[in-house]
Amino acid sequence: MRFVTFAHQGRISAGILLDGDDPGPAMLIDGSHPSRPAPLQALAPTMMDWISHGLAPLSQAIRNAEISPACLLRQQDVRLLAPLPDAGKIVGAAFNYRDGLAASGRAAPEAPVTFVRSRTTIIGPDEPITIHEGHEITYEAELAAVIGRPALNCSREQAMPHVCGYTLFNDVSYADMVRRDGNFVRGKNQPASGPLGPWIVSSDDVDDPHGLAISLSVDGRQLQSSSTNEMLFRIDELIAFISTRMPLDTGDIIATGTPAGVASNHSPPAWLQPGQTVILSIPGFGKLGNPVTRIGA
């Protein structure tokens, strides 16, 4: 199922996006409505509370529950926000796509290369990516795995049950800062540089997270087009590696890396500029679109 966080008439709530009945509009379950389905009645209408309960069990329970029309809203009448606005930390994987390594002429690392992003960099669908002009700033289309229960010193065999769902993440990066600093801290933690969404697909609805088409366009020009099968280190490997170095907590996000086609792979380089619109897409996961504006505009 597709789990969202949305704003409607001045309030924010978690919800569940249902398939629209053609030609009817797409509808969502309002997780805060008094008539919400029975499996939601004991839960606070926040994504973190639902994740702590378990998205896959919740997904299965909702499929078998009676849904009152009174708790339904039309998707077009709400504003989708970042699905996990109160995420924990974001742990990113760098140099993790074979085609990306080939396009950049970089040797494959022997072990995952990771960095940490602040959750305060997260923005939602349609929110502006705000940039400091005069820098070399790239988009990075990524599949993000959401951690549903804590993992510490976890083996690969134990890893995947810790993932409760998946979403889209645009790991907007200041490439010149990363190059100049020799690390990812500043270049990956600029304000409003982490678009996330538009929803979380629960893990029970994702047969294979390593067989997904992933693409990104800027102003309609496709700049990235690949498959998550190009991942060098797969999600179970990333969880095992990260969890031996730090605890992974409920609500943490693992950004699994980006394929070929980042800004520096193009001639001339396709650095982000104010006035552009970036759209990231994976079939079944929706489209994550964001305008680019200058800071202070």
C-alpha cells in the first residue's frame, strides 16, 4: 500500500492512498478521521507511529478492513508532504551504481561508502529545492529504504525484515563542496536539498527492490535512466555494513545511491539552476517533482 502524509484544511495527518476507480478520482484514507478503518483506530495519525506499528501488517489489515466513505478524501483536494517528515537520520550510499562508476571513470569501492544527512534537509513533493548560486549542484535520483525496526550488528540474512517500505529520494548535492572538503558533510547537508516522497510503498508490495526502473528529468530532458539492479552493494549489504558502525533506528532512511547521468556526466555539465523543475520517477512509486529556486528568492 501507498502511505502518505498530507495537509488538508490546516491540519496534517498520515493517510493511505487507494487506487482510483477509472474514471473516478484517486482517493485516500484520512488517518485522523473518526471513521477511519479499525486497524488505524488505536494509532496516532502520524507516519512514525504507523511505521513503529509496522507498515506491512497495517497494509494487510487495511486490505481486509471495512472502509467508510466518510473517511475518504480526494487526492486532488489535499497537499502531499514528505511522507516521513519526522524521519531519523538519512544514511546515504555513495558510488553505489555500477553504471555510475563507469560513467565517472571511478573504480568500484571494496566496501560501501556512506555518509549521514540531517533530516532537516528533507522537503516534500512540489516544495522548492533552494540553492546557493555559483556552486556546482547536482540532482541524484535514488531509491530510499525506510527502516521499520532498529538494527544493530545485523547480518545480511537478518537485514531485509528491518525495512518497512520504500520511497523516492533526490540526494541534491553540492559537488564542488564535496570535492573541496574531501568529505560529504557540507555538500550533502545544505538546506532544502533532500526531496522525499511522494509516498512510502510498504515492503509487502515490493517484490524486488533491485529490479526497478529509475529515471530523472530536468525541464523534460531525461538525464538519468537506469535500474536499481545496477546497485553495487544491495540493500541487505548496506544495512549489514551500516549497522555494524552505528545503530539504525525506526524511521531512519537509507538512500541507496544514484545511477549514471548525474550533472557532471553530461557535456556541458547539467548543474542545477534556478527556474528549473526536477522530476524523479520509479513506476509504482509515483513522481517526485520539485522546482529549483535561489535561496532568498
